[in-house]
Amino acid sequence: GARRPRRSTLCPYRTLFRSRMSSENGVPIPQKAPYVGAEEPGKKAWCICGRSDAQPYCDGSHAGTGLAPLVVDIEEAKTVAWCGCKRTCNAPYCDGSHSQLP
């Protein structure tokens, strides 16, 4: 049968987090659940480093980490489930990865 791609191929953010942002090097997991809320159209900067005090949005706390927020354009008003654990394979949206965290 066909081989399945390795997880790191499917989840570039997960690979990044393992190398730079694992809990072993003290980078927080903001919460083990999504941030769910109504969003209006416009650009949103999703915090990728887990350090922002304005979760799930970037507040600039990534300075010096080599990371930058993921900017997305919300085209219409809708409810969004932003990833809260920063380990999603569908960044910036929650994919349930938090349920596998210790």
C-alpha cells in the first residue's frame, strides 16, 4: 500500500514547536482548548509563540524568539476556533491537538 506522509510533513508548525517551543524550554501552552469567538472581517495576527497576553492574538511578545505571528484575513463575519495550545496541524485554527497534550 501507499505510505502515509510523516507527521512533520503534514504539520510544519508542530515540527517548529518541537524544536523551539516545547514545554521543556519553558515556552507556555496558553491553554489546552481553543479560543472560540465571533470575528469580524479583517486581518488578524494569531500568536504563534504562546507568550502573548492578548491570546489568541499577537501582542509583540515574540520579540527575540525568531518567530512571527501568522496573519490571516477573515473575509466575512463568523465564529472562529483559534488554536490555544499552538500545536495545531491546521494553523491558526484548532484541530484538537490539545487533547493529546500531557
